[in-house]
Amino acid sequence: MTDEKVEPVTPSEPAGGWGSLKGIGSVFLRELPSPTIVQTLLRQNKTEGFMCSSCAWGKPAHPHKFEFCENGAKSTIWELTKNRCTPEFFAKYTVTELLEWRDYDLEMEGRLTHPMRYDEATDKYVECTWEAAFEGIGSSLKTLDPKSVVFYASGKAGLEASYLYALSARLYGNNNLPDSSNMCHETTSVGLKKVIGSPVGTCVLEDFEHCDAIFYFGQNPGTNSPRFLHPLQDAVKRGCKIITFNPVREQGLLRFVNPQNPLQMLTDDATELSHMYLQVRPGGDIAALMGLCKHVLAVDAARIAEGSPGVLDRAFIDQHTHGFNAFVDIASAVTWETIEAASGLARADLMAAADVYIASERVIGVYGMGLTQHVHGSQSIGMLVNLMLLRGNIGRQGAGMSPVRGHSNVQGQRTVGISEKPELVPLDKLAEMFDFEPPREKGLTTVDACEGIRDGSVKGFISLGGNFVRAIPDRAIMEEAWTRQEITVYIATKLNRSHLVHGKASYLLPCLVRSEEDIQASGPQSVSIEDSFSHIYGSIGKRAPASEHLLSELAIIAGIAKATLPEHPKRPWDEWTADYSRVRDLIAETYAKEFHDFNQRMFQPGGFYRGNPAHDRIWKTESGRAEFTHPTVISALGIGDAPGRYHLITMRSNDQFNTTIYGFSDRLRGLEGSRTILLINPADMARAGLNEGDVVNLTGDAEDGVHREVSGLTVTPFNLPDGCLGGYYPEMNPLIPLWYHDEASKTPASKGVPVRIVRSVSP
Ligand SMILES: Nc1nc2c(c(=O)[nH]1)N[C@H]1C(S)=C(S)[C@@H](COP(=O)(O)OP(=O)(O)OC[C@H]3O[C@@H](n4cnc5c(=O)[nH]c(N)nc54)[C@H](O)[C@@H]3O)O[C@H]1N2
Ligand SMILES: Nc1nc2c(c(=O)[nH]1)N[C@H]1C(S)=C(S)[C@@H](COP(=O)(O)OP(=O)(O)OC[C@H]3O[C@@H](n4cnc5c(=O)[nH]c(N)nc54)[C@H](O)[C@@H]3O)O[C@H]1N2
Ligand SMILES: [Mo]
């Protein structure tokens, strides 16, 4: 495996199929987990089994025999690798030496086995006992101002650990609880909530069995949620039409061979998924959606003028929405020329897509990072809701909004209190249950936390999973600031870059993974998670832990809390650790409506639904109705066009999970062997005088006087809209300014980054 050369080929392989089995095989051969891994995989996403720790896609009540995908299998195999990152490993290298290693090589060292403490004298992580770690962390936290400490969570830990994590931050004295959602679907949590009163999707998995069309924006199921390909394939086979908006022609939305269907595998009988595939410009979705709405409104007016019934759901609009007339005025005022220029799409194509919308009784709007990671991303979401509202496509079967969540429990972490927004948390209830005065002021988002680290006001960072330093914008600037913190604490499974860019004191606390057996004083424990459809599932790990020294995430959180906070009879950390059902009782007491009888319901096949008012057409918005958004911009880009400026989208390959790089094969896009590449279309290449294989640098073009650069990128021709470049996340993160984020939610705008190409050495 090299990181030097790239072999661009025309992507012709369908998603799924033999390629996905080969993908699993290559990770298997490298990690060489024990042969019993197959039994483990057979329990994945099944009732009484364990829930996959890859994406947040729903778990059906009637699962397939293999209810896992290429990436779910990779994620499990990655966790259960035979490699171990032991104290002997840390004795061999200084942290400064390890900072030269690639992310890939760090994680290849395998599972962390012992709690470790950073030793300044030797510049090494050295083994320590759990007691010493908790004691050290507790005494440090006790000396710091609670407002200066951040409790970050990456969306994996189960509901029980997450609830206690949020509680411990509040008992300590802050709401500084950003999670990976703040870099991801926070635009949904804020933007969707504003317009329909729900911070999460309104659809459930069954809706995909009833929809007539799916309008699909900026989400890549082949790579990021491959189990979604099954309901999509089934829908298309029933006659449902998928209309896709994406600058990249993603294989997962073009063709799919079901790897679980032997006949399809043998005959290579791929299903064509998208009825129309519209290669919108980055950030062009507001304009594209405006075009769709404009045409729907025009057809409605024309039909009514000729005495036919209109195409809008007038009864729904009258009864359930607010701001319709003003929206009609805006849509009439925007010209098709403006729409075509901002979206990069032809009027005729948008009209044809809108005709599919009109002809469909039931429509689902699906979206992902292509909408959320833009400066005006919340307006794009508002525009998608506008389209749906025109024909009453929210709050009935087969219709609704379906944001596809990332981390397996990221939505659930928000549900049980990991939130920097105190107004979303039942603080009065917590005050009564745990006998304290919870902090009421707003906590720090991811971007606020970064600003605090940069200006020195944040002095401590606790990380429940994740690789924060690698995932955030402005990495070069942030890494330097990071080391000025007093203390950093990482609850983790494998070594990553964040652990090496540590604070003055630093602890590395290794934990169990979800597929591993978790035995506490009362016996084996189960945990629970919430998927993208607001369904809650129990999960039981059965594998032997990677090391006898590991603790569960919940036990580590309790250990830190005990060492930091005064003892109190209402906070029996040891009893909670001994029996997680006690923590579920706390969750059920705090959120009685959603989580009543939690312990009894958690192993229900298909999970239990925690409900969603917008699903029932109850709108928890300011006006009490669903809001038509009146967009203030026509492009979601924060910085517009200029000569020589490109808009960079940062992408994921099917061979990575966020900052975890499994390998260097982007099979579905036909890109092999390297991640240090720059994707650009042949016309732009010719205009810039570039040849395939040239090595170039990218510099930031945000006009804020800060120099940002990523060097050594190999020019690779690729099918993209004009003026759009593609590069990999996280390699491109030094190019994203910290201040370049969604206006409403502060989600970093990782999909429309202004850059310039600078020539470096020729090959
Ligand atoms: N294998 C694997 N699975 C994962 C992850 C992973 O890294 N690897 N990450 C997990 C996480 S945390 C998340 S949040 C999800 C992310 O899953 P997705 O939401 O699919 O995120 P991305 O792959 O970043 O981008 C999605 C798509 O947006 C398109 N796009 C870019 N800009 C625009 C635009 O302006 N408009 C439109 N319409 N489209 C655009 C891109 O071409 C891409 O196809 O996946 C989860 N699952
Ligand atoms: N440019 C750009 N930047 C982005 C994005 C983008 O599309 N483009 N996407 C953003 C998105 S959507 C997200 S969600 C963030 C992701 O940001 P994070 O969630 O912070 O990052 P991950 O890469 O998912 O974290 C991986 C690490 O988590 C630890 N880990 C894995 N499993 C477990 C576990 O079970 N328990 C514990 N305690 N630790 C575990 C391991 O040590 C591993 O190295 O990145 C964001 N950054
Ligand atoms: Mo995410």
C-alpha cells in the first residue's frame, strides 16, 4: 500500500457487489481478528445482538441474515484487531517522534491496553494505574474554573454513558458539551428545529416503503450508510423515483448490486438508482430548490387559471404553515437566470425534476453534509422544507424530512443531554433529581471551544472518543494553541493525532468497544443507542475485551466524576456503574414521555420510537406552525466567485471512517493508492494549464490575511462542476477558516471552502 501514486480510473463498479466483499476482505487480512469474528458479525444490528458502531442508519425489525455493510464490518473488524498498542510501544517513542507518524500508522498500532499519563521529563506516555489517573485528573479539574473546561463527545458512546457524562459536566459547573454533531448535523438541530420545530428527521424507516419520490441532497449512501442502499433499491423497484443533487457522480446513487442477493451477484444485475442526477454546484442547492419551488408554483397557477385543480396542498398550507405568501413573492421575483447561474443547473432539468415532484403523491427529502456544511446551510435546509410544505409532504406516511446522521449514537447523545444549549435540557428536573443548581448559561460549541483554546480561556479538554484536533477547521493554527492547555483527557480505543497534541498534563484512558463484554458488579451489562429515525435499541457485547485493563466508558466517566466532585447521597456513581439499568431509570425519569419503561422496551425488535411532534404535524416553532423560510441569499457559499478562486469540497472515501483511515482505496470513485490528490475537472485543468500528475499546493482564499496551505497534491482529473475542487477530509482541514461556518449553528462549512491552486514542483 503506497501513499505516493494514484491510479484514476473511470468509476464503473456499482456500489455493493463483489467490490464491497473485497473491501471487507482487505481489512480482515490486515487486522487478522480471531476467526470467531464471523459469529460476532452475525450478531451485528440484531435484537439482543450489538449495534454497529459505524453509522446511524436504522436497524430493521426483520433484519437480513447479514445486517451489516462493508463499512459496518470494517468498523467491527477494526475494533477487534489483534494489534495492541501497549506501554512497551509508548516506551519506544517520544511523543514528538510520534507526531511525525501518519494517522493511518498510529491507528494500525491497534487497541490501547493500559491507562497512560504524559510524562514531560521523558516526553513519553507512561503507564499509570486507574486510581492515579482519576486522582490526577480530579485534582487538576478541582483547581480549574469549571467554565474553562470542555467536555467533548464524538457520537459513539451509548445513552447511559452519555447521560452521566452530561450530568457530570453540569455538576462540575458548565454546559460546555459540544459533540461531533457540532461539525455535522448541528445545522439540522438548529435549522430544522427553527422551521418545523423538530431538531431531527420526521421519517421512520417504513416511510421508505411508501414514498413515490425521494429528493436526495448531498448525502452519499454507498460510502457512508450502505445499508440505506437496500431500501433505496427496493423503492426504485416499486417505481419510486430518486432525484439526486450532488456535485459528484457518486456510484452509490447511480448503481447498486445487492451483496446479499446471490442472483444479483452472479448476474451482476445492478439497479439504476437515480432517475435524474443533477450535478449541482457546491452551495447551489438554495438556487436549485428555488427553481423547483418556482416551477411547482407556476404549474399550480397555470392549472388553476385553466380551471383545473391546483397542485399545492392548500388545506395543509392554510392550516399548518406560516409565511407562504411572502415566499411566493420571493420565488416569483428570483429569475431563472439567477437560479441557473447559482445552481449550475439548466432550467429544463429543474423543471423536469419539479414535474416528478408534482406527480408524486408522497415525497421524502433526504440530505447529509452536502447541505449542512455550508455557511448558509440552514437556509438550504429551510428551502428543502419549503419544497416539502408546498404539497404537504411532512407528517404523513411515505413523506417527510430525512437527514441521515453520522455517528451511530450522535442523535441519542443530544437526546440525553449532551448539549451546549441549556434550553434544550430539562435543567429543573436535573436540579430536583440530583440536588444541585445546574449552570444556566450557554455552553461552548465546537467552534466556540476552538476560539477559547486559541485565546487561552479554555484550559482543559475532556474527550469522550473522537479525534477533535484532526476533525476541526484551521488545524495548523489549532494544533499550536492546543498544547497551551493545562490538561487534556482522552477516553479512546486507538491512538490518534489528538492524543499527541496534548495539554501540559494529559491522560489516555482506554475503553471497551460496543462489541465487547462489559461485566460490572451486578453482572454483564447492556447499553443503548438511538438511530437516525429516533428509534432506541439495546446492545449487548459478547467479545472478550482487548485487554484486562480496559474500563467501560461509563466506568471511566464515573471514576473521573467521583475524583472531581464532592460525595452526595443522590449521586451514587459506584451503584450506577455496577448496574446500568439504574442509569436507564434515571433517563426514564428525566425524559418520561420518550423513555418510559426504558428497561422493558429496549430489546423490542426494530427498537422503540421516542416520538416526534412534527411527525404528527404538531409544530413546536415560534408561530406554532411550519415556517416557510424566506432565504436571504441564493447560494449557500459564504464566499462567492472570483477569478482564480475555486470552491473545495472535502470528501470521505469508503475506506475511512472520519479521521480513521482504513486504507487508500476510494473504490467507488475509482481512485486508488493515495489520499493526497486534488480532484478537478478536465476543462478547469486546461484553463489553469495543469496536467494530470502535476503536483500542486492549495492555499486558502478567504481574504482574512491568514496564510493557509496544504501542499503536495497530485492533480487528478475528475467529473466535477466548473470551479469546484475535491479533496479528502481530514487532509484538507488546514484550509478551512475557523470562522467559516453555518450562520445559525456554527457548523464548519467544510463543503465550499474558498481556495487557490499554487504550482509546486513538476514531476
Ligand atoms: N464509511 C464511512 N461511513 C461514515 C463516515 C465515514 O467517514 N466513512 N462518517 C459518518 C459521519 S460522522 C457522517 S456525518 C456521515 C456523513 O455522510 P454524508 O452526509 O454522506 O457526508 P459526506 O460524504 O461528507 O458528503 C456527502 C455528499 O455531499 C456532496 N456534496 C458536497 N457539497 C455539496 C453541495 O454543495 N450540495 C450538494 N447537494 N451536495 C454536496 C458530496 O459530493 C458527497 O457525496 O457518514 C457517516 N458514515
Ligand atoms: N473537512 C471536513 N471536516 C470534517 C468533516 C468533513 O466532512 N469535512 N466532517 C465532520 C463530521 S460530520 C464529524 S462527525 C467529525 C468527526 O469527528 P470525531 O468524531 O471527533 O472523529 P472520529 O474520526 O470519528 O474519531 C475517531 C477516534 O475515536 C476513537 N474511538 C473510536 N471508537 C471509539 C469508542 O467506541 N469509544 C471511544 N471512547 N472512542 C472511540 C478512536 O480513538 C478514534 O481514533 O469531523 C468533522 N470534520
Ligand atoms: Mo458526522
